[in-house]
Amino acid sequence: MTRPDFRDRLRRLLPGLTAGLLALQPFLDALSYWQTKLRWTNAVTLALRLGILLLCGVLGLLLSSKKWVYALFGSLLLLLTGGHVLACFQTGYEAPLEDLTNLLHIYTLPLLTLCLSTFLRQNRRTLQGIKLGAALSLGGILLIMLLATITGTDPHTYPKEGTGVLGWFLWTNTQSAVLSMLLPLTLAWALGKFGKRILPVVLIALAGECALFLLAPRLAYAALVGVGLGTALCLVLGDRSRWKQSLALLLCTLLFVGLYPLSPMAKRQQEAAAQAQINAAHGQEREKAAEGTSEDRLLHLYLGYEYQYGPIQRFGAERVMAAYDYTDDPGILSDQRLRKRTFCRLLMEDAPLLGHIFGLEVGDMRVPMVVSDDFGETWYQGYQVNDVENDILGIYYLLGWAGLLLWLAGIGYILLRGLLALIRRFRETFTPDWTGFALAAGVALIHAIFTAS
């Protein structure tokens, strides 16, 4: 019998390695949170993440039977990065290291996708490793959320209102996307692990949906409902003998739908509605004050644009007012996402041709901000961040049309392959695994459209 070569040994390690790397992610995120909170250097987590990325890249290249794909991928990223750097130098490259680090964050997803596809081709059990890793990762997040709540160190999803259970994590949108993707993958793992048993699947569904319920953002709650109902429906369509599990998942989801009035999201929406009424009242007061001369009207407009600190500092009041079509609606002017989109749109208008093709420097999307009281004492000094809260638009502004087209081509290719497999081999393909990954991809794209995750 011939001894297994080095590559065979690596192939056997892939399922466990994949599960371990996925399970590690929540604890790296928690470590990043405490580094930021305690003002420690982020060198440790940055080195670990770069090490994981490098490990996956080397393994993928070493094991792949189509190394030309990696060569093409690397060449495209080098060309994209080179064009981006040239575009940034045309407008003054103030913080290249920070900007290139941000590009690395963007490149991580397609690179890991390529590596995981190689791992799956080399060892089909890697699929089980991904699902197990998702389940362990979800368990890690639930543990961290619980510990943060028990110790009273939870920063809350919305700190000003003290609403939502976030755990030791930095970014609400990211955490919403991560939980929303992990839940359907974990359910796929449970359905494969426990067969047609109901109780384990119900307990996992309750735990995952509870985390999304307590997190508080609207997308998290929508993902709770969508994943629960979608899994229940696809489960019974794919295998009618699983109708009991499907019914149990449906009831779990309907439970959280019924608890909506008690949810952190409902509380947040009530507070937002109250703030909207206050903004409307201020708007009415300003309208009364604006009656009279054209000077009064102009002053009224300037007062309404107090929310537009960053855009006005960068582009001037007149240009910002024109971009908003001279509206004085407080609801529009106080919309942070609209402010960020407007800022980036004006920034792109001023960019040279290369900027439109290869994107803008991330540092250009921040504006120094100093806030003082009536006595001239500074109580806040920092930056107003204006990078757009939308991943698809974000790719365009950070990497231009070239980056956006590559991103859309990659996502489109994956979705097309999945759809074609379903059409050609429906009975073989339409399984709990396909459902889990399809739902995970769906909620990920929804988050990409409506947030920066």
C-alpha cells in the first residue's frame, strides 16, 4: 500500500481546519472589541487574521488543480489595486497604509470564497466542516452575548437608548449579517446531524432566533422571520416526511413574530417616531421664523443644515443645499445614510477619471469635527465618518466601476451556478444543505444592499 503524500494529508485536514477557523471568528471579534475599548494595539488580531488569510491562500493554491484561476485572481487584484493607488495619488494620498488595509478587508471575502471552493473540490467533507464551523461560531456568539449581559459589559446595539443586546462586538450591521448567515447554516447542520428529530432542531432555532430578536436592528428581525419561514417551507417542499420539523420551525418563528411588541426593535422604532415628531416641530418653528425677507429664508435653510456638518465643511453650504434641492425637511436632513450617500456622490463628482474607474481613498470620506459649547469649551474632537452605509455603493466609491463590476461578476457567477444546479438536478440539489446556503446568501445580499456589513 502506498503511503499518502503530503497533499493527501492536507486534504484530510481540510474539514477540521475549516470548522476550527470558522469557530475562532467570534472570539477574534470579541478580542478586537476589548482592544478598542481598552485602547490596546490591534496588532495581535490583525496578525492573526492576516495569518488565517495567508494560510487559506497558500493551502488553496497548493491543493488547487487549476492554479491558473489563482494567477488570474491575483493579477486582477494587483491591477485593481494599482489603478486605485494611482487614482488616490492624483488627489493626494494622505493615508495609504490605512487605505490599503481597507482594500484588504474587501479582498478577504472573494479570496476566502475561492479557497473554500478549492477545499470543497479536494475534500467533499469540507461541506460538513463549514456547517459545523457555523454551528460552533453561532454558539460562540451566544456565549459572548450571555457573558456580556451577565457581567453588565454589553455595549448595547444602540448605546444612547441602551437598546439591544450586542455583546462584545464592534459593528452592529456586521453582527446582524453574521448572525443572519450563521442561523440557516446551523439549521442545515442540525438537520443533517439529528435527522428527523424535532427537539434539537427546535432548541437551535430558538437560540439563533432569540439572538437576532434581541439584537434589535430591523434587518436582524427581518432575517429572523425570513430564515425561519424559508427553512420551514423549503424543508417540507424538499421532503414531505419532515413536516413535523417544518411545523416546529414555523411555530418557533411565529412565537417571535407574536413577541414583536416586546422586542428591542419595537422600542427603538417608538423612540425614532418620537424623535421624528420633535424634528417636525423644530421644522415648523423654523418655517415660522423664515417668513419674511430672503435673508431670513437663507438663515432658515442654514439652520436646517446643521445636521450636514461634514458635507458643508468639505463642499460648502451652497453646494450641499443644492444637492438636497434646498429642502428644509428635518427628516431628510437628519438622515445619516442619505448624508453619507450625498457626501460620497459629491466626492466622486470632484474625482478625476481614474477615481471613477478605480475608486477613492477611504480617508477622504472622513471630516475632522470639533464641537464646542456656548462658552467655547471643546467637548468632542474627532471625525465625522461619511463612508456610505451600503456595501454595493461602497464598493463603487472605494474601488470604482472596475471593482464594482468584478464584485457583481463574482456574486453573479456563484448565484448562477447554484440556480443552474437546482434546475438541472432538482431532486439531488434541493436539500437542507442547499436551503441553508441559499438563505445565507440571500440574507447576506440583503445586508449588502441596505447596510455596510
